[in-house]
Amino acid sequence: MASIPALFVLTSLAATSFLPNVAVAGAPAPITVQPAAPVATYHLHYRKLYDAKPFPNATLMHYANGVYRITSEGEDHYGVFVAQGNVGDQSSTIHYVSLPSPDWGNRTAYHQLTFITGNAEGSGLFVQNAITDTGEAIAQQNGTFSLTIPKGSP
């Protein structure tokens, strides 16, 4: 009886799928996400700041495919969002997960912003809660905002 080297058996098993019609994938393909058409831009002015990111003004752009981009004096990154409520409602809560970027040490972060529209249409107050992917709860932040919705946006 011939013997099969153990290394051959292990490498053969690793390259074999145990499920019918399922191929074994190699390294995952790079992810490419392009922002769709812009649907809203929030201009944020923080009154209560996060000590590690003391940037009072930020621009938060929403795109039709659930992508966002935030820019400020000290950050510029993309992520994805899910909204609870509609843009321009009296109040709405939006959940954000940043994509890994140097802004967050090449890791993710979760943010929840609740927007409360004031008397002037498209402006009001916001409250922000955030958690890093290490579990650090960032002290609550807040401020004012103004909202711009492009003509013809969905």
C-alpha cells in the first residue's frame, strides 16, 4: 500500500470544497464602492466636541446608495449609513459606520446622529453618540446644523 505524504493531503483538502457546486475562493477581491448622486448635505457646527477630534465644523454628504462622506479640518473619510426617518422630518436618526481610514486608525467607528429640525426649514440641533470598534464609547457631542438638498434629488 502506497503512503501519501501528509502535506499533500492537507493542501489537497484545503483546496477542496466540501459543499457541492461551491468553489473555494482565494483572497477576497478588493471592494470598490462609488458614491451615487448626492441627496443631502449637512453642515454641522459642533458645540460639544470630542477631545481627540476638536474640529468644530464638518460637512456630511449623503449619497443615494447609502454612502456618506464627512470632511472637516482634520478628517475626510467615507462610510455607509441607514436612516430612521426622512431627510427634513421634524426629527430623524441616522446610523453611520465609517469605512477603515487613517481618521480612525484604519479601523471602523459607529456614529448615531439625531437631527431635530427647528423653526427654520433645513436647520436645527443634532445630538451625536459614537463608539469605536475597540468598544470605546465617545462622550456625547452636539451642535447645530443646516441642511441642503440638491434640486431633483430622490
